[in-house]
Amino acid sequence: MKIAQNNIESILNQHSIIPVVTINNMNEIVPKINSILSKNINCIEVTLRTKVAFEAIEFIKKNYGNKICLGIGTVINTKQIQRAVKIGVDFIVSPGISEKLTRELINSKIPFIPGIATPSDIVLGLGMGLRFFKFFPANLFGGIPALKTYQFVFPNVSFCPTGGINKESYLEYLELENVLSVGGSWMMK
């Protein structure tokens, strides 16, 4: 039996809070990682939004790979997936969903979670055998009320909402039955 999405469920269950971090220069890495670890969080999603992102991810993997579960985010194409495989990241996050990207993610053997925003996105994912989704951007697509509705419409689907979640709202998200973890940057401030 195939394990859904290369066993992303295990990572989401182990890490209820996933800091989403953008690294603008290499000097930011050590303070940011130490800040995360000092908060008793040992998981991070580093976004591919800057020129140093891959260099930063390689540094984190080499220097903190035994202390932190390292994810790569904002993955939108095959080249990024191939680079993630070479680095040996622990999981991959995409802001959206497509059949081609999903095939590549499955073939990578790395746990992954694609982003969705609408019921049509979820139906597309379900049609490809997916059950775990990043709900992004959560704050723009209905937040907690949307996820409560999705619980009834899609009872076998679980989410990691990201986008606009903060220290005031993250616990309310985590209380939802269909939310395994939350992503955000509030803990970095």
C-alpha cells in the first residue's frame, strides 16, 4: 500500500507549528534557527523567495539537519523539486496544486503538501489520491469558518493552514478536527 504523499502525515502530526521563514542573507540563519530551537520548535519551512534560499537550505541541512525537520516552501516547478532531492530536505510545500507538479512530488519520495484555496482545488487533489493540503492563504480564503465547512464537505481531508495566522489565532486553528498543524511567521517576530 502506498503511503499518502510520501508520509507527510507523520511530519504534520509531529510538528503542530511550522515556522515559515524567508532568508534574505546568510547572516540571518543562525539567529533564526537558534530562536526557533529556543522556543522548543524543531521544524522549519524555508521559502524559495530570495536569491540565497537554496544556499540557506543547504547550510541548514548541513549544520542543523540532526536538530530540525527541514522543509522547503514555495515550490512551483520540477527544477526546484530536483534540487530539494539533492539537498535531502525532509518535506516540500507548494503554494498550489497541479497534476504535473503532484506527479513530480510523488516521484521525489519526499513528503509533500500542496497548497489549495478552493473546493475545486481539493477535488483535484482528491482525484490524484491526496488527503493532506496546505490551506493557503488561509486568511484570504475564509480562515476558520472555511475549514469548519470543509470538515463536513471533505471529512477525510486534513489541512495545514498558512497565511495570516498569528499568535492570537493559531490555537483556534489547531482546535479544528481537520487541522494537523499550522504554518506562519508570528513566532519569528
